[in-house]
Amino acid sequence: MTDTAAAEILADVHRGVGRILLNRPKALNALTTGMVAAIDRVLVEWEHTPLSAVVLASTSTKAFCAGGDIRTIREHSLAGDAEASERFFASEYRLNARIAEYPVPVVSLIDGVCMGGGLGLSVHGSFRVVTERAVLAMPETGIGFFPDIGAGYFLPRLPGAIGMYLGLTGHRLDAADALYTGLATHFVPADGLDAVGPALADHPGDPVDVVLNRLAGRSPVAQSGLAEVRGDVDWAFGAPDLGEIEKRLRRLDTPWAASALAALEAASPQSLEITHALLARGRQRTLRECLAAELALTRTTIRTPDFLEGVRAALVDKDRAPHWQGASPLR
């Protein structure tokens, strides 16, 4: 681990609770290979330490984790360095699996932005606490990529067709929506987050769920905008293919359907095809099978014109005007 990666991950154990803080605030904690390796190494070490829980949080109030450092992946692709990209994705997916199978509860404190790789760090753990500032999304189709980090496993397991909707459109969830979908398990106001670690340490014999419920504020789940359009989401995004999804959205002719359609039309056609196939198959795969399928997909996807162009438009030149190759699969 480089000194930089060490500084970007802070880890300690206090009264039987392990704590890992993401500490790359200027980049909204975008994950590098070094950061992923550092987190993984800490978790491996702690497997032999008697802990009651592991808390995963951020030193920044703006972001839990904005995702993987996808700009660097593009640079690797342009330089022809497939090995560096493989190392990043393989390390990241190995960490996702480790969190899912960890012997003690992993509690993620999501305050601010949590996208892509940030969901990979949090959603596979037992508990995901959101604050009123939380914003969750899988926005990969907008950059010529696809929802990875085990999204092929967890998105199809959300209620109804919500996972297909989130994966294809990159729709952003607030705290209420995150709780409604089950991506989040608890709501704690931002000013109460610092109390989570000490409360877990004070009550090592109590179930983590009970400890978090004691700290919880009134859940905003009743304000979920997604809940209001749930019937339409299930009908439109439960369609068997992308063309039928588009037809049903046009038939609905509502503001929600129009915004969903606009998101699909702005996305990479290639990404929509890959994502639909990945999520359609995901329900019958294990997490490890999904991660293996996603790793295989990264090898080809990151070399495609749509990926290079999508990342350019979103993260390099930031003109938000990608020129996609290929015809839209919506018609």
C-alpha cells in the first residue's frame, strides 16, 4: 500500500468496533486500486480480531463514495494498459464479495453522495444507514458503462422492476427512496451519525438493528417519490425488452414516464443493451456468479468507443454531450 492510499483510508479499532473512514474528500472518495486494496487488507486483518461490528464511513459530509475512479480506467484503456484496469476491477469485486461474506456486521454510514462503487462498499454489508443528505444512484449507462460491483445481483432483488429502472436510467434516490427500496436499512439524522460507533461499542451484546433503531430519527420513507409511481415503474420496466419498455413509457404519458424516457434516450445504446441482459439474468445468479460475469464484461466494455466517449463527456471535458455509436435499442 502506498503512503497515499494509506492516507486515503483511515482505520482503527475502538472498544471492539472496527472503523474504516474513506478520506479522499477532493475526489468525493472515488476509489483507486490502492484504496480498494487498503480496505481489503484491513478487513482481512480484522477477521482474526474479536469485533462486534465494522463501521464504514467518510471524513466528508459531501460524499460517502462517488464510485470508482473511472477517469483513470479510461486513461488505462487509451494507453492500452488492460492489466491495470483488470487489477482495479478484480480487486474491487473481491472486496465486494468479502463485505457480503464478512463474519461480523458491516454498518455503512451514507451521508451525501453514494454512487456506483460506493454502493458496492455499502449495499453488500448488513446495514446501510442514510441521512437526510444521502443521494444514491447507479449512473453507469450515462457514461457508456454498466451497473457493476454486484449490481447484477442486488438490483434484480429489489421489489418489482425497481432495479431495472434504476440500472437503466441512473435515477437518483434520496433517503426516502433508498429506505423504500431497501437499499438503505435505517435513517439517522446527519447530526447523529457520530454516535453510531460509540453506541455499538457501548452495547456489544445487543443486535445491531436494535442499536441503530435507538438512534434513528423519524423515517422519511412516507415521502418516497418512487413509492408514488411504483405501479408505473413495475409495468413499464417489467417489460420483456427495451423496445417494449419504451412503448409502455410512451403509453403512460406522465411526467415521470417522460423523464424516464429522456434518461434512456440520453444513455449509451450499447450500455442499455448490456445492462438489460445483465439484470435479466441476475436474479438466477449468486453474487459471486454476478461479479464474475461483470468482470468479464469490463474487459470488453472499457475498450469500446462508447465508454471512452461517455467518460470524456462526463468526467474529462465535462461538456455532458456524448456522441454515442450505434443505433438506439429503444425502437
